[in-house]
Amino acid sequence: MDDRIIDPSALSREPYVEPEDAKETQEVKAQQALLNDVDPSLTDADQVAQALNVDPRTGLSSDEAKRRLDKFGPNELASAPPVPKWKKFLQQFQDPLVYLLLAATAISLVAWIIEKVNAAPGAEGEALPFDSIVIVLILIVNAILGYMQEAKAEEAVNALSEMTAPTSNVLRNGRVERINTTDIVPGDILVLGEGDTVPADGRLLAAASLRIAEASLTGESVPVSKKPATLDSAKALGDRANMVFNGTSVTQGTGRAIVTGTGMNTQVGKIADLLQSTEDEATPLQKEMNHVSKILGIAVCIIAVVVLLALAVLEGFHSVHDVIDSLLLAVSLAVAAVPEGLAAILTVVLALGVQRMAAHHAIVKKLHSVETLGSASVICSDKTGTLTRNEMTVERVVVPSGEVELTGTGYAPEGDMVSIDGSAVPENVANEVLATLGAGTLANDGELREGEKPGTWEIVGDPTEVSLVVAARKTHADKKFAHFDRVAEIPFTSERKRMSVITRNATDAGKLTVFAKGAPDVLLSYCDRIYVNGAIRKLTEGDRQDILDTVERLSREAYRTLGEAFRPLETDSLAQIPGIRTNSAGEISDISEQAEAIEAHLVWCGMVGIIDPPRTEVRDAVAEAHRAGIRTVMITGDHPLTAARIASDLGIIAKDGKALTGDELDAMDEAQLDKATSEVSVYARVAPEHKLKIVESLQRQGNIAAMTGDGVNDAPAVKSADIGVAMGITGTEVTKQSAKMILADDNFSTIVAAVREGRGIFDNIRKFLRYLLSSNVGEVFTVFFGVVFAGWLGIKNPESVGVTVPLLATQLLWINLLTDAAPALAMGVDPMTEDVMNRKPRKLTDRVIDGAMWGDIVYIGIIMAAVTLIGMDMHLTGGLFTDRSVDAMGHDAQMVEARTMGFTILVFAQLFNAIASRSHLQSAFVGLFSNKWLWGAIGLSIVLQLLVIYVPFLNTAFGTTPLPPMAWLECIGLAFFVLVASEIRKIFLRMRAKK
């Protein structure tokens, strides 16, 4: 049933009056009414609120919101049902090689049963089919490990989703609160602003210049103007101007709406099935891993077939047992040599790295973005809040009659107005300062609140706007202008660089006044009068030049400047404002589209100088980025002199460096733009479209660009960048959705730290790939050469008939179980090397497994096979290095001991390889004990290997025998040679790198 909560019977009643004691049964009945019974777009907003049992002035209470959340469920689209755990476990066996191994194991079991049935009385034979039992047990343990790794990866990805969960502003308990979008319920009052994503379907209650992009739902390419007026007839979805819809985005203005549908009860919920049918595309790294696994699998299968043929040709199959043993060996080799857990380990390593980033305030939305992070060559950053502290403080106020300083810092409204030279502030100057700050606080959407703890303050909205509110409170300008009530506004946009409001003066017969603030040079162009000594006079060219000179002076002193102006309209009716267009009914369609009439003939009253000091840690971060071959670019809407001063203080440009402006960028063709962006690192007075131009130009030059953004208009540039970075504190939801990474602290240093972490994660991926592949290749070479050279090594007994395999299938699978998972995962959290930020950025076209790594893999694989076969040979008669003490033993006993030697050497060789594989060039002895997890994995592997050798029933299961002390010296000594050989190779590679 469509569980909507509009009560059709309530829609004809009087405007909303909150009941004193609402009955639960009435609420339930109202909330279970079908939305199809009524159309909110055709119903008065107050009646919709009444039907939903909510007061638009206060919103829902927390208790009521919780009750509705329990009833209607979270505000999210239905997802596909989760895969049952048992099915996920069985999926671990879905591999052709595993199927083949199970088939061979089944054949072995049948052969054992037949042999047992047909055995002569008193004949000796295997009491149990140990090979079959052990192989099945190992496969089950492998499946459990694989399931646990995938569960860990899934858990990490889910945690990542929670960290990047969208939030929305709603009115609850009489105040605006920011909550998780999933917690929104029918009846909530949405508070919408520029850059917000609409979180649910709703009926507009109020709107100011509100425009919403609905292309994702209706296909309409142009943002739609929204108004709360009730429609006179039913309209198509795209024409419902008084409705807002889930998933669309606010491009301009503000508004409030009452939620009429959440989750699957929204318009987008009706097409949710189409959205769910899409699948995530494999990332470049995943594709390369899949390619490597496929190639390795094919190669190993070919080698397994060759081994099988070699056994048949060189030794011959004389019984069913020979065929089964050879088949089990070949298939086990293929299973053990292909790192089937690679994808899960890769995901876990990426997820753990991303969790570490999140702990340091860098929230990466998709795991594969880590691939790109380590390759960043340019970081384009906003200035305000990212390179600076975002602790805006109005410190200077410059008016036509003089200049004052405001004491106090931060957002606490504590401070005084003092003159620059310490003398008393003249009355005329003080009045002009109050007029300037009054205009700034009226043309303002910021809000200052007392925090929960005494003496603390919270801000809502843009920090620059809140700094004006704080300044007005310090001087009590807010009280002096409290009788002005806003009736209309023309919102600030990045293109306009100004904001205007129309207010009604309650003490002057309701007459209207315009108040405006904006970039001084922009706002000044709309002024033709000036407020001086309590009177308005004509603005002269001399006045204009003095103002612009002051802007430059303050900008050189690193102040951000904002101009303030006003205009008395001498009327109490919007329709009577000179130049305002109305329709035939005398109504104004949209005031925001008539800025030219409202913002003409403004009166300049002054400007403020806002200080936002650079973050102390950013200079070191810029220097670190430079050492890593990463260029830092500052992009800001501030004055060029302010931008250049801050950039030089942070080491982005030299002291005499210049900034390029948006106007200068507009005058360039593509070739000139590319030349400029290759040289210039500071851009000022830029609009959002300039950000996109800069990013595209840098990308044409082969750069991997990171771009920060916060406003809705930044979204295209953030989305186009290789690494789009959204601000977590000041960023809009639209920008956060477009970004690949979110800065929880809006700090530039966090971007550099994320790049460092990204490089470290990628290095660790290469480490465990080097380890896994070289170890598996070592196993393949050991078996292959053990079969080919069986006669020379003493593995093949000339006097016996039948097949003698160098290692048993169970031993190969045990090695795979022991050395593949734990050490590889431990290497995934290896500490970063010291040189991680002393290298140039990696190109995205570079292979993860390049030629140098393949050289390491083959080299170590050959060494590993050689030492293993030498260790076996020393315990076999007729070999090249035979220890004569074994001559007294029969060949079968020699073979058991030799296999135990080879088996153990191969395990220890792979553990030494784990230590060696931590770097391609750096010695393994640098930071030898820095990874406690790796040593824990090595210790666990050693303990388990000792159990296989010294526990009697495991001897039988794995075909091993206890080794004497001298044999252990041989095992460790030969295995240690893998580490020695790796160190020798690294010495030569370092020497070649220096040359």
C-alpha cells in the first residue's frame, strides 16, 4: 500500500491551528491516506500543512519526527536485497580451477574406496583418504578466509558510504537543524538554499528567487523558476512550479517546502528500478589485476599441462594412482599459483587506506579514487577557508569621513570601535560606520547563534556574511536597523558578485529601502551617490578613485574587502519602484529578474576590510607538494593584490608574483590560455566558469589536476577535474556529489596529506603484488623444474616404477593458504617510505606491474625454485649435492624427508620474500621492524608450519616427517638466500639509478 500521510478531508478546512491533543488514531488515519487522492500542487500550502499535522513556523518536534521515521522508514530508495551469507560463502568456490581440483579429489576418493574394497586381507593401505580430506579442508579454510576478507571489504565500503552520506537543512523544534537526508520524514519543513540537493518531494511554502535544475528528472536543461502560488489546474511534472522533487538541485535563491513524499514515494522513486539496474564499472586498477590474473592463470594452466605431459613422458603412468597423483599435482599447482584472493585483498587494502584518510579529515567517496590521488601533479585550491583559517573578522571599516578598527577576533560579538591613531572616533565617522555595518547585516543570510556551552558561538551560513553580523553586534548597528524587515531579495551569485535586499521601514510608514553589499569595484559601478556626514550627495570621479585606491591599499595588506550601499525608494509598494515591470494584474513576476531597476542609483556608504589569516600549516604543505613535483595554484574571487599577497606568504609565488584576473582569461584564445596556465599560479576575480577553463587547460597539458570547490557553480569544474575536492564545512550538497573527495576540515594541508597517503597506498599495493606474484611464480618454477630435472636431482628413482612428484598437492595448497593471505594483507598496511613525497607524480598510463616489477618477480621466482630444489637434492641419493648420511634410508623415506625440506624451504623463502618485497630499491633492513602486522603474520605462519611438521597426524595428512636440528639450519640458510639475492639485485639497481 502507498503509505502517504496527506489527509484529503483536511484540505477543505480552515488554515492550520495546532491541536492541543492530537489523537494517535486520527494521525494514523491521516497518514495512511493515498497521495493520489489529492494533488498538493492544486492545494493551498497552509491546507497541505494542516493535512500533514505540522506547523510551518516551527516544523516537527524531534519525538514526532522519530515516530514518523519508524512508521515510514528512512528516506532512501529501495536497494536490491542483500546476498545471503551462505550464498556469499559458496561463491568462494566458483572458480573453474577449484571445480577441477574438486573433481580430481573426487576421483581420488573413488579410487581409494575401490582399492579398499578390493584389498587382500591383511594388506596395508591408507586408513583414510588423507589427500582428499586435506584438500577439501584446505579449500574450505581458503573459502572462509576469502569470505572474511570480502566481508571486511564490504564493511569498509559501507562505512565509507556512511561518512559521505548527504545532509539537509530542516526546520525542527522551531530552529533550523542539519540532519542526515535519510532521516527526513513526511511533514518535515525543508530549508533550501543555493547548492542544496532537494532531499524529498515537497510543496513550496515560500520562495525567494528560487530556481531548481530538474534535468535529472524531467530532462529540462534550463533551471526552473519556482513559486509557492497554488496552481489553477493539473500540470505535467516539469510545469509544477510550486513543487520540488527529490534529487533535483537548487541553482539560485532560497525557499522552504513541506515534505509530501520520501524514499520510494517520490517521483524519482518511481524510476528507481531503472537506476538500480546500472552496475559499477571496473576501475583501471581492477581491470589490470583481472588482466594479470587471467594471463597468469592461462600461463599456469599451460605449465600444469606441460608438467602433466612431462610426468607421463619421463616417468610414465603405470597405475590409476599415478594418474590421480599427477592430476592432483597439476591442478593444485594451478590453484595455488593464481592469487584468487587478489581482488579481496586489493579492496581491503584500499579500504583500510581510505579509512586512515578519513581519520585525517579526507573522505574519499570511491575506493578507486586512490589510484588518481597519488598521480596528482597540480592542486588548484580556493583561498578562503582552504589556504586560510576561515575565521573571518571585520577588522577595518572605511567610510567617506574616515577609517576605524574593530577589536576582537573570531565569531564572539565582543569588541569595540576604535580609531586607527588611538584618538576618539568622531560622531560623523561613527554614524557612517553604523550605516555601513547596518547595510551589511541586512543584505545578509548569515546567522550567529550561542552554542550549547556558555561563551561559545555557532555560525549558520557563509563565514564572510556572519563576520558582518558579528561586527554589527559589536557596534550595536543591528539594533539601530532592527526596524527594517526584508520583503524581497536579489541573491548573491558568483557571476553578479553582489547581493541586494528590499526592506520595509516599520518606523517610516512602511517605505521601502534597498540595501546591497558586494565586491567594492563591482558595487561601486552601480552607485552614483555617496553618504557623507549624514547627507547624500553626488558621487564624484574623485570619490570613486579614492574608494578604488582604498580597495588596493587594503588588498595589499591582505584584507578581503566588501562594499556596502543603500537606496531609499520613497514608496511602500514594490510595483511602484521606478522601472519595475508588472503584468496586466499589476503583479511582479520575479523581482530577481529585475536587478537593473532595483540596483540602479545606489548610495555608497563604505566598505569593510575582513581579515582571514593564512593557516600556519599550509606553507609547509605547499613546500612538501613542491618537493613531490606537485604545483599549487590559488584560485579566488578576491582582489588580485589580496590574492598575490596571501600566495607569496604561503610560498605559492615569489614576493613580486602577479595574479591573473578572470577578465584577462576571457581575452585569451586557447593557445594563450594554455601558455598562461603553465606559468601563472594565482588567479583572482574569477567566476566558476573560469575554474573550468583552468582545469581543462591544465589537463590538455597532461596534468592530473585536483580542484577544490564549494558553491553550486563550482560543480562543473569539480566534476571535470581528475580529483574533484568538495569542502565539507562550507560546501554545498551539489558540489559534494560531484566531487571524488570531501575535506571534512576544508584545509589545503589535508589535500597534500591525502596525496601522500594515496602514494603510500599505491606503493603498498605494488608491494603485495610483487610478493604474491614472485612467491607464486617460485612455486610454479619449483614444480616445473622438479619434474623436468627429476632424474638429475634424485627425485626419480631409476629402480622404481611409477610417478614421483616433487611436492604433493596438499603441500602446495597449504603453502598457498599459509603465505598468500596474512602476509599480503599485512604488507597492505606497511608504513610509508621516507621518499614517498620526494618522487615525481606517477602517470596514470604507467602500469601497476611494470617491466621492472616483472624482472623482480621472475628473478625471485627462479632463486626461490633453485634453493628449494637444492634443499631437496641434498636429501636424495643420486642428486647433485647429496648428503651421504641419507644413503642408509630407502628412496621412499628419502623422498618424504626431501619433500618436507622442500616444503619448509618454500614456506620460509616466501616469508623472507615478504620482507624483501617491501621495496623495489630500498634495503629490506631499513625500517625492518616498522610493520608489526607483517611480523605477526610471519610468526603465525612459522607456528602453523611447525605444527604440520611435528604433529603426527598432520605428518600423515601432509606427507611430512619431523626434521632434525641440522636440517633446520639448511632450511633457514637456503631460504635466507632469497633475501640475500634480493639485496644484491637492489644494490645494482640503486647504482644504475644513480648513474
